[in-house]
Amino acid sequence: MNDMTSMVRAVTRVTFLLLSAFLLGWAAAPEYRPYTAGLILGTTAGLVYAHYLSIKVRQIAEMAASQEKKRYSFGFVTRMCIVLLAVMFAIKFEQHISLVATIVGFFITQLLSIFVSIIWASRKKA
């Protein structure tokens, strides 16, 4: 589980760097503000989603290690509510936030986790 915590921490750092670039783009290019605001909203929701999922995976691993007979879930409804909340926020402020950019931004954290895990595995191998 220590590897997962380290990977989530690395993904968080890279995501914060990307969020700062989006924020800089929002400040520097006023004509693209709806798109960058959507990317910021979607990426932030994706980061919350990833952290929540890692907490749930950690809890299930602890439960399996202790061999409890308790039923446990990944919290699918909660994770979908995180996505729904971001989409509803983008729809509510459609003049200021692009819905398409919000949806694209949501997948950025998940894609970053793939790239970070590949880099992590190659460094660990060497």
C-alpha cells in the first residue's frame, strides 16, 4: 500500500503543476477563460475522485488483510456524485465554464496516473 500512497502523492503533485498552468492560462488569455475554467473544474473534480478512490482501495485492502466478513464497497455512488456535481456546476455557469472542457479535465488526472505509474515502474525496475 505504500507504493499506492506514493503514486497518489506524485499524481497530486503533477496535477497541481498542471492546474497552475491552467490558472496561468486563464489569467493570460481572457478569450479562452471558459475553456481553462472548465479544465480547472474538471481536473479538480478528477483529483478529488482519485483521492477518494485511493482511500476506498486502502480500506478494502485493510479489510481483506484482517479477514473480516464485513461487506464493503468502492463507493461508486459517491464517486459518480463528485462527477455529477462538477457537471452541474459547469451547466449552471455555462457562460463562464465550458462543459466539454470540464469533462475533458476530469479525465486528465486518470491519464496522469497511468503515465506516472509507468514512469514509477520503470524507475523501480532500474
